[in-house]
Amino acid sequence: MTRVVLFAFLFGCPSAPKVDGVLGETDDDFVGQSGGDADADSDSDADADADSDSDADSDSDADSDSDADSDADSDADSDADSDADADSDSDADSDADSDSDADPSWPFPGDYTGELKIEGEWWGEWCAGESDFSVDSDANLTGTAECSWEAGYDDGTVEFVFSGSVAEDGSVSGDAEVFIFGDSGVLELEGSHGESDSTLTTAFALGGGGGGGGGGSQAQYVTVERD
């Protein structure tokens, strides 16, 4: 209103003095009243929130939600979904598929079964049976295996007790206690364990050969293959 009155006065009275400085000060007052924008907040951008970006939220990114990432959902990660994990699907697990379960991962815990066989250096496969073993969430492996054998007028069983662990690369290490022919001993357990297959192995020697082996010891190779 002040500017309109001054304008009419100046142009209605040609002999009036120039007041450019006063008009300039008036213009400055108009520009400075609200920090340079036309909204009611205290920042200099053209939106109605109090942050320094141009969207209507309280964070400093360019989306319209209130979290500090650049996507338009309300979680704090940088992917374009509404969950708080770092993948691009909308479920609350850390894998990139659209289901809500966590995909199997090391050490692949669970209860498993397998087939046991013992194969002699000269005898070939002479004992076959079954195995049950488990892997827990701490990568500990435990289990047992048993097979039956028969030779002429004699027969019997061989038993194993497994105790080991699964490394992050899937390799298995530990002990295999064997009970055979009324005797026992502790063997070295090796192998591998993964999502879809497992193999446990050990070996020992038997004396008193036969079958072309003379009287020396004969290597025996033990394998458990997961079903």
C-alpha cells in the first residue's frame, strides 16, 4: 500500500524530488520478510517443511518420506521397498526374492541321513549300511553310522560315532570313533557339507589280509554319502 501511494504522488506532481532510495529500501523489505520464499517455514526452499530440500518431509533427501535415504518408502535403507533390509524386494528378509523366508545359508543346519559303505583295498565293498547325522546352527556336526558284514560262517556289524564341525568353505573336520571286531579306535573325520549334498570320509587299516593280500594290513576306506 505504501508503494502505491508514493507512485501516485510522484507521477501526479512532476516537480517532486526523486526518492529512488526509499523505493529501493521498500523493495528490500518485501523480499526479506520471509527469507526469500513464500511459505510459512524457516528455511529458504519453496516447500512447507523446515528442512532445506524441496520436498514436504523432514529429511534432507529428495523423496517425500521422512527417512534419510533417497527412496520413497518409510524405512531407513536405500532400496525402493518398504522393509528395513538392503535388498530390493518387499519382504523382511535379507535375500533378493519376494518370499518372507531367509534362504538357506552356511552352515546349512538340519538332520540328515546317508548311506555308509566300507571298501577294502583288496576285498572291495564288504560292509554297507545307513547313517544319521545333524548339523546345528553353530556348525557342529554329530552323528552315527552302522553297517553289517557277512563272511562265510561269520558276520557282524561296524559302528561309527561322528563328532566334528563345518567350516565356512563347507569342509568337514573332526573325529570318527570306530567299533569293529570287538575293538575300537578314533579316526580322523573329513568331508564336505553344503545345501544339497554332504560327504563324510575316514579310513583305517585291518591286519591279517587274505584275499591276495598276504599277511599284511589292508586299507579300508569309509564313506557316507548324504541321501
